[in-house]
Amino acid sequence: MKQTFKRRLSLMLAATMAFGSVAFAATANAADTADASVSASNGLPEKIEDGAILHCWCWSFNTIKENLPQIAAAGFKSIQTSPVNQYKTPKSKKEALKSSSNDNGNWWYQYQPTDYTIGNYMLGTEEEFKEMCEEAHKLGIKVIADIVANHCSSDYSAISSTIKSVAGKDTFHPVSQITDWSNREQVTQGHLTGLWDLNTQDSRVQQMIVDYTNRVLADGADGFRFDAAKHIELPDDDPKYAGNFWPTVLANDAEFQYAEVLVGADRAADYAKMVKITAEAYGANLRAALSKQKVTSATAKNYRLTGVDAGQLVTWVESHDTYCGDDVPGENKYSSWYTTTNEDINRGWAVICAQGDTTPLFYARPQGSGSRIEGGSSSQNFKQKWGDNTIGLAGDGNYYSNEVAAVNKFRNAMVGESKNLVDVVKGGKLTMIERGSKGAVLVSLSDTDTDINTATRLTDGEYTDQVSGETFTVANGKLSGTVKAGAIVVLYIPEEEPEVMIGDLNGDEKVDIQDITILQRHLAEFKNEDGTPIVDESNPTRFKVADFNCDGKIDVQDVTAMQYKVAEFAS
């Protein structure tokens, strides 16, 4: 497993060794240099798609920053923010996620841009966004920003003159509401629920979005989610309305990009040729199976998008859209909060995250939310759904539950391993996801405990369930043990990675003058007595320790940085 080490030192000077040894006589012990040590125990992978995404829905930038250590400890490789652009500010500036009055700061305002600048009253300033990204990168966490490029606010007067003047009268498509969702031209050219639809075929509008996304990347983002993507035409659509928005906007330096292509997009496979897309139908099917307590291996691996490679998919058990949809009890119509419990979410998450071939996204439900109250009043269940009902707060703590964290870390440890799904018990009551011969996750939807003795690809030996601590045994190709009712069992042998203090080159648990001397000798090309290098660059751990400024090489700046650290000059 690979771990990214990154430090921010305000006094990172490329100076020569101007300070004498007296200036560095003081020793910085482990406690004094806590900010210069990084734990390797999270084991986050290198690539976003190899890990899991936490959707920090409606969290402020500062809230995300404060919770980054916990997010890393839960094994998430990346976080996804709500849209970071400017949008309509309600008169009262209230911050309710949801209320009966549109004069409140309800969450959907975030999807009604009024200007393509960074920062807004709900999430924070551009500077706070930059600081959040910087802190995330120190922990090896990547940042995905939500981009709303199909439309602007439904309130034309609230849209900035900057946007309106980009292409003058051609900035927006002519006003025509979508009435026929099977009509491709209407879906891509019409106004979605009254929102002003950007003329995405116009090169000036495209450049506006390119400039904006480049600014978001420059501020520290690593990738994008594109909202309402199926409403933006493709290059080979009907010539009457085809456009090159996607080839133009996607040509950037982002590490990871995906598009929200929801049910009803008759050209999903064509979008997937250019960008990763969402697998909404898969999530809906999985939730239905969970509610019936029946998830077979066939259900688990059927992503329900013909002609699209699994590696091009972003999957979820639920999304903010499925959670926040309006409930109509009279029509027996409910959003996913009502039909799917946190326990269901965790079991579904184990199914999608453990497989490893799609990129899974975990939606953090609102803080303080809870399960539906059977027979409860509308006001009672409103409270259950929206919890503390305040934009900016961290989500429900289920994202760092033992089950979710264990599955995330399993996924991180299994990068590159093939998958094999097995119905351990018929009827979808117990499914096993194996990854090569290194590990397996078992998901029970049974109401009773299950003793198993099933064929497995796991290497013979004893395995400790990373959730419960219970022991399972593999002997002669058979996995045996007891899977508790409704349990998630995570079996593999985690790599033990020691905590390494950056700069502690000689491994004595303190950063001192000896470490600096080792680096100085290395730079001067001194050798050990046997002729080997003083710093073994073939040893990843030793190299990371010596690469104090994390630029991928060992040079004078690393030595200077250590000198400042020992002299207590560093921030």
C-alpha cells in the first residue's frame, strides 16, 4: 500500500546549510513534532477510482476541513463537495436544508448558479475552499467539486451580468420547458423545471465553464462531478442541436471526472465513451433488493447499463437526489430515506465497495437524521428525514461506522485483485465477494446466524473479521465460521505499516541533528562502508522519510526544512 506524505512548511527555503550546529543543538522529540508525523495506517490508494468517495453533501468547507482526519481514518480516498459556485442568496439567509418556505436557504439553491465564481454563503469563501483542499492533500485525500454547467437560477434577475453578457442574447437557449422526457431535443435544449438553460453549444459559454473549472482546479480540486449531464447535448446528436461542449470542457488537468446521467438517458453509453457516468438504476435495484432482504450475486454485479464498462461507472446505494425527493404518502411514494435504513445502506455499501470495479460514492445523510417512524406524523418524519436541518454541518456519523470503514480499507488493500461473487446461501441471504486469494467480504441479509463451510479462493489460514473481531478459518479451500444475522464480515490480513515521523531518518523516534547529517552526507555522495548509499532510495519508507518536502526527490531543500524544524522555525 502506498501512502502520500505531504507537509506545509512556510519557511521552505532553498538555502545552503548556513546555520551552524549550535543552532540545531536542541532536539525535537516526537511530541514536539506531532505536526511533522503522518500515520500510514489509513492505507489510502493512489488513484481516486481505486478508493471510495464520501459525498460531503451541504457540509461547509471548514466543516470538511475539521473532519478530514476522521474521513481519512474511515478509509475514504476522496471527498465530494456541494457546488462551490455563487448562487442565489435568499432574503433571510436562513440555512435550513429544507422548509416549507422558499425564502430559506434550502439545499437546492446550490444547484442554481448566479455566477461562476468560487464561494457562497452556504459553504464558505474561496480562501476557505483552498485551505480545505490543502489540508485534504496532506492526508492523501482528493477533492471532487460538483459543477453545475447546464443551467443557471430560475430567477433571471438574480443571474449575474457577467453570465448574461458572455454571449448576449445567445447565452441561454430560448425559453421552452421540457414536457416530453423521451424527446432528446427537448431534454437537451429545453429549460429544466424553469431553470435558465445555458446555450452549451456556444463557444463563449463553453469558455466560461472552462475558465471556471480551471479556477477550481487551481484552487486545489482534483476532479469534478457534472450535474444534469444528460441535459447537455453530445457532438453526434442531431445536427440541429449537436455541440462540442463535452470535448471542450473535459479537456483539462482533472484527475477524475464523472457526469450525472440519470434514468431516461437514452444515450448513456455514448456519454460513457467520454466521461465516467452514474449508475442510478443499479442503486435503485440494489435498494429494492435490500428492502426484500435478498441480494444475490447476480443482482450485485449487474450494473444495469448495457455497453458500459464497469470502470466507467460511479455507483451508490443512494444519492442526495434519491434521499431528498419529495414524499407523497397518499400515493405511497417515498424517497430512499424512508425505504432504506442505515443498516441497509451499510450492507449495500459492502456489496458495491468490495467489488472494486466501479467507483463507489457514499452519501452522508443529514446530521441527526434517523429511521422512519411507522405511523408517525408528517412533522415527526420530517424531523427524522432532515435531522438537525442545517446547511454546513457534518453529515450523519454512519460514514465512519465500523462496517463502512472496514469495507473501505478492504477495498484500498485489494487494488488490482480480481473479483469473484458467490451465493453462499441460496435466495440472496448471504453473498460473498472475494478479491483474488487475499480477502473476502460476506454480507448477510438473514434474520438468523449462519454457520458456513463454503468453498473459497482465500489462502489457507486464520482470518480476523475486521468488523467484529471474530475468527474465521480457511483450510483445504473451505472457509468456515459463523456469520451473525445481518452482519458484514470483512476478512483479509491488513498490512502492518509503522507510523513514520517525516524527518526521522535514523528511526530513533525524534528529529535531530543526526538526521540532518545523514541527509547532508547523502547529498555530498558519501557512502556507507560497504559502498551502498546512505539513504536507500529503493526503500519506499526510507525514501519518504528522507524526502522531507515530498517533491519526489532528496535535495538541499529537505535538509533545510529539517534544519528549520529542529530550530523550531517551521510553522
